[in-house]
Amino acid sequence: MNWKCFASLLVLFFLSTQVNADDTSASKDKAAAEKTNDELTDKFVSTEHSFSVAGETIDYTATAGRLVMQTDELDPKAEVFFVSYTRKTDDVTKRPITFCFNGGPGSSSVWLHLGMLGPKIIRFPDDASFLRPPYHLDENHQSLLDITDLVFIDPVSTGYSRPAKDVNKSEFHGYNEDVRSVGQFIHDYTTIFERWLSPKVILGESYGGLRVAGLSGYLRDHYKMELNGAVVISGAINFQTLRFSPSNDVPDVCFLPTYTATAYYHKQLDDELQSLPLAEVVAQSEKFAYRQYAPALLKGTSIGKKERQRVAKELARLTGFSEDYLLSSNLKLSMQRFGKELLRDEGLTVGRFDGRYTSIDRDSAGETPEFDASGAAIFGPFTACLNDYMHRDLNYKDRRVYEILTGNVHPWSYKPFEGRYVDASETLRGAMAANPSLKLFVACGYFDLATPHFAMEYTIDHMGLSPERSKNLTIKHYEGGHMMYIHEPSLKKLRKDLVEFYNDAVGHATN
């Protein structure tokens, strides 16, 4: 080999080495970039909008995004999806802020978001008929955005919220776990968006009532964060009022007035009762439930024959059921049996979330409804509208399934309540006792067969609130179901009642 060939080979060697070095360097850079892209970081997408409430134009910023919750070592724990609405103002600290969530457990915040509080709303027929697809959103002129900023929270595993990589989802799926994670989100949001000096309200629906109760204590004890108000919509706080069993008579008593209201709506009561206003009929049922029905159930099989017959007769009058049926069921009537039996002669079942809705089962001779008619009426519209709204209006792009209502949160841990009924009412009582400024608002639907109004009233009556703290409590009733806000007259009344509550809880809201 001559020196010229050797030199050429040497050049090629060095060039090859350099190329390999460059390739290695590029690969490292690419890997680093990919690692950076894979890291879980906050993602906030803001858009500007306006709409009208109470005859006034409201300019606001909508922010859809994920907030990454971290450990004390700054490792990611979970991404929590939220949508917030902030009215444009010179001083945001003077604006109340309300943290909103639904329940389940396993529910996103879509129901409160697009059904009651947000600037956009799905309108349902007031006669409880089904909407026909395709669906659409309208401006919500009953929104509370004129008096409070709003933050809709999707707890981990709901909506777009997910545990971080290698974090076990069981860290979020339980009463204590849920309160801690939602509580941390509220703390983190308050810090990041500089809302520590704003008046604060937490608002929860259904199981969200249990979450409200838990958070009322957790936020105060863990973060020293004081609340101005707590709002419970169709809430569940004490499960003893909801869990039917042969040895638990409380649900039978608590559900009876809702049975009466639902039977009244479907015109199954006698002419005398049907001629009266709904509230008067329900009041009769409540009076009977406490004064005669509850004592009769407490006696069990020791009840006398005459008393048993007398109670069965009045129970039949207040439910539309036959005396024979009620006597054969030992004067006890579960919610599922009621839903199947009330309109059996018409081949219809009534809804659980809203007793106004009806459906048809395959097996008319069955003991319980095959599905919830009210759920069938609302799931489709809320799902379609949320997905369109998120991408089209809020410009938040995510190809994952937005989990409207998921079973992926189960098993759900109620470990703090082992050996007893789930009941967070004492936590709520303690928070109200410790904070004289904390006001509580409770909204109940007459046709709610999931969390009946009388069950919530029973819970509150047994909280042991002092006369002084009882002055901080407001309870209102509406001619709707679990989601009374899909009934437009109830939504209008609910807004009016909440405006009064907010003016009391946080003072006059500033623009």
C-alpha cells in the first residue's frame, strides 16, 4: 500500500469516527428530548369569552388544563384535570372562588359544569322527555360566574385526570385518599393562581357531599385554609340513611317522602292528595314517616295487628301501592322495588336519579329496574357536549377518553369507617363549630331516589349543631331530581337561592 492509499484510509477512519460520534451525540440529544417530553408537566390552555347573566355582560377567561400534583420531594403523583372560569377584574383577590366537583365515586365534574354552573349549558325538556341527538350547548344565563369564579375539578381517574407513571391508583381511590388529593389540588391551585386572599367556597354534588364534609375539616387542619361557604347539591354524607337492609330501618323512613313525591308526579295517589300542592303532600308524608311509620318499624315483629294494618293503610295512601303488597313486604319498601312496582301496570319503571323519568324493561315481571331511566336520558347529551366543547371552544386537545363516570376507581376504600356506616357529618359539624364564618347551603330535589331530601334532613338533624351554628345553615327544596338543575324552573330558583347565600357567606361579590 502506497502512502496515498494509507492517507485516504486514515481520512475515512477519522470521518467515520466523527460521524459515529455525531450519531451518538444526536441519539443522546434525541433521548434527552424524548425524556423531557415524557416528563409530566403543568399544561394550561386559556381562551377569552363573554356571555350575559342577569342582564349584564360577563367577560371571562376560561382555562382548561392539567395541574401536576407532586410529593414533598417534587416527584409527580398525578395529573389533575380542571376547567376554571375567571371573570376579568382589576383585583382577583376580591373575587370569591368556588371549587366544584361531583361524586360517584368515579364521576367527573361534567354534570355541574354543563348542567348548572358553567357559562354553557345543556337544556333538557321540563317534561322529563328524552333529548334527540345531535345535542348542543346554549349560554347559561343562570350561571354563578357573575358572583364567583369557578373551578371544576376532576378527581384522579375521572375526566382526563390520571395517576402519574408508576404511582398506584389506590393512592387516590378511597375516602381519605380522595380528600387528601382533592385537598392538595385546591391548595396547589390557590397557590399557583394567587387566590389565597379570595373568599372560598367548596361545592359538591352526590358523593361530593361526603367530599365537602371531609374537605371542610382537611383544608382547615392540613393547610389552615378557612372557608366562607360549603354547598351540597343532592348530597350523601351519612350512608346509614341510604343503605337498605333488614336491620336498618332508617332508609325506609327517609325514602318515604320521595316515594310520595314520585307517586304524586305520576298521578298514582288518591284524588284528595293529587288536588294538593306537592309541598303539602310531601309534608304529610314526612309527618307520617316520623310519627307513625318509624315507631312501627322499630317494633319489628312485636307490632300489634291493628297498628300494622293501620300503618299499611296510610302507607298505601302515600305511595300508591296496595295494602296487601306492603303487608307482604313487612311494611318495608326498598328504592329498587319502588322503582319497579310503582308503574308496573303500565309496563314502566321510574328513574333512580330522577323519578320523573320512565323506561321499559324486557322483563315486566322482574323485581327491580333493568337500568336507570334518568341515567339513560342524560349520559349521552353530557358526554357528546363535553367532548365537543373541550376541543372546539376551550381548545384543549387530548385523544384519551374523557371519563364521564367510570368504575375504574373501584375498589374504593372506606377504611376509616370499618365496622360502622360511612358518615362524615361529624367532620362537617367540627368545621362549622371551629369557624363561625362557615355557612352551609343544602339543595334537595323532591324526585331524587338516589339521595332523598329527607335523608339529608335526617343527617343534619343528627349533626348536633348548636343553635348558634344552626343559623349558618340553609336548606332548599326543588321540583326536580338528583340533578334538579336540568329542570329549568328549578335551576332558576336554585340560582336565586344561591345568590342570596353567597351574599350572606362572602358579602357582596365584586366585579
